[in-house]
Amino acid sequence: MEEQNKFSSRIDFSLVTILLLLCVGSCLAIYSAQTTGQYAENFLIKQIFWYIVGIGIVLGFITLDSDQLKKFLGTPMASDYFCFFC
């Protein structure tokens, strides 16, 4: 029972590896596309920022169990729908 509650047991490391490779690939594509100088903005910084925000949100939801998610989301219908995907 205690083994199931560990943070590392809730993470699928093969999925994390694939997502990390996709993130690196997309950052390389954005970086290489910006070498033309068409835009003054740096889209790579924006992309990395939103990756960090997304990782923070995912880690926040991983630390909660299903009962805490139901309390957090409020309505039973919304929380049941969200926990269906967990």
C-alpha cells in the first residue's frame, strides 16, 4: 500500500522520456526556424516558459490523489470526468 503512494511509482518514465525528446526536438526546430530573422521575438524562450508551466501543473496534479482532486475540482460530475482520464 505504501509503495503505491510513492511519487516515483506514479510516473511512467518511458512516457516522460518520449515527451522530453519531443520537447527537445520542438525547441531545436523553433531555434533553427528563427535563424531567418523574420521575427524580432524569441519564440524559443516562450516555448520553454510554457513547457515549465505545463510541467508544474502536471506535477501539481500528480501529487494529489483522487479524493483530493474531487475536493479541488468541486462538482462531482467534473471531478469524475477528470479522474476518468487519470
